[in-house]
Amino acid sequence: MRQKISRRQFNALAAVAPCAAILPPDATCFQAKTQGGESTEPFEPKYLLASSLYGFTYIGDILPEVKKSGAIALDIWPKHHANQREQLDDLGIEKFKEMLVKNQAELGCITQYKLGPYQLAVEFPVAHALGCKSIVTGAVGPATQTGGDTKVAVGRFVESMKRHVDAAGEHGIKIAIENHANSLISSPDSIKWLAELGGENGLRVALAPYHLSQDAELIADLIRNLGNRIEVFYAWQYGKGCADPMPTTDLLLQLPGKGELDFKPIISALKEVEFNGWIEIFMHPVPRGISILPSIEEVTGEINKAREYITTLNQ
């Protein structure tokens, strides 16, 4: 009788096979190990750098930070959080392409809360021309909590998005909706319904732990439920919030490794579902539109501290 194996087990066995041919029986291949039938290969995050962390800084000065921060792509934000999306219009697509190539960076995402979910069509040709495959925005409609009413409301929103998602798909783009506080997509139930009802037509989730209960196991379970219907995962916690003025040290508690949220179960869940979307180390400054720290070097330094913390959890 043939025994079925998972894709993860197959990949682990395939990676170990070359080692078996050249190593003694008690040797271990560092590229892939198995324990209890499960792969212990390190999860390899695909990092996205948020331009908004640098405020209104010139995009030409931010692009070198993509590689320095361990990211492979940039997420550009418009006013009022930043103005790099407007800078792109001023530079033109061809000039910006040259800048991306020069800095060995990609445009991974355009964040567009300002346009909202129904006005994104103007972004599709721009994103397509630059090889960008993700656009993040927010939902419309009042916040819902639990039960059948949530499912009905989310279902209506998903249906209203169908033609927009189809149009995005024609350009090779996925639209992702963030679970923003006080919006239709805010509770864990509403996020799950969005993934389930919108998944078939390509609508995705931009998952922000900041806007959820700061319960690591709850967030990890939600990740397991959503799997790769998450387009962008924000490595972002509540800390002391980001609505009111406070010392910079308190604002920085939003970053992984700074506040109280334990990211270990969260990273484990991302690894478990073999997450292949973007991970964006993130926080908001107060007021919006300023850099999170005075200099470019300091901003990138804090991002790298957060990334190093995540790396320690991914052993």
C-alpha cells in the first residue's frame, strides 16, 4: 500500500537525497532536516519596505534602503502618510524603472487607502508597468463583530468588489483589504469571511495584528485559517498605540521585539502554512507624514533590529 506524504515532507526528502549520496549515514544535510516527518527548514520571509516609515523623504534616497533593510521590494504610500506615490507621478514610470534597477529593488506593493476599494483602476496600468502585483486598501461599510450579520455584510462587499478584482487580475494584480479598526473588515470573523468568500475571485487579506487583540495564539490561529490568502502580513503590534503624541521610545513599541506581543507563535504559524506573501515590518509615527526617526540611517537601523528579532524566532 502506498503511503501518502505531504508536499512539505516531499520537499524535505528531495532536499536530503543529494546529501545521502555523498555523506556518511550519520551525517546531516544542513539544507533540509526532518523531525517527526515535518520539515525543519527555516522559513524565509519575503520582506517589503514601507516608504511611509521615512515620511516625505525623497524616494531616490529610500530605494537604497530596500536592500540595506533586508527587503527585496518597496511599498509606496501616498499622502497623508507619505508622498512617494505622488513622487512617482512626478518622476514618470520610465525614470522610476531605472531607479529600481539601479538599486536592485522591486516595486512590490502600492498602498492606496486614499482611493478606496472602488477607485483603484487608475493604479492598475501603473502597477503593471512597474511589475507590481499587490495593491492594499481598506473596506467600506460599518464595523461588524460576529455571527450571520457579519457574513452577509462581508458577502455584499465581496460581491461589490468582483469587477474591480477582475480588472486588477487582468493586469496581474491582487487587491488586498486590511483589517482596519472600525471598518467592515476588522473582527477575526470578518477577516475569515473575507478570505473565504473573496478567495475564489482573487480578493486577498492584508493582515495587521496591530488592529487585533494582542493575543499571539489568536493571531497564529487566524494565520492558519487564512493561509496564503494573506497577501501582506504586517509585522506590527499595538504597543502603546499610534493615535496620540508620545515619546518616540513609546511609539517604537509597535515594532516586533519592542512591545509585549510574542511573535514566536505568529512566525511559527507563517512557517506552518508555508506563507509566500509579503512581510512588512511596520509602525505609524505621530503625526502621520513624518519619519519614524530623524535620519534615514536610524530608520533602517530600527527595521533591521526588528528583522533580526524575527530571525531569532525562525531557527
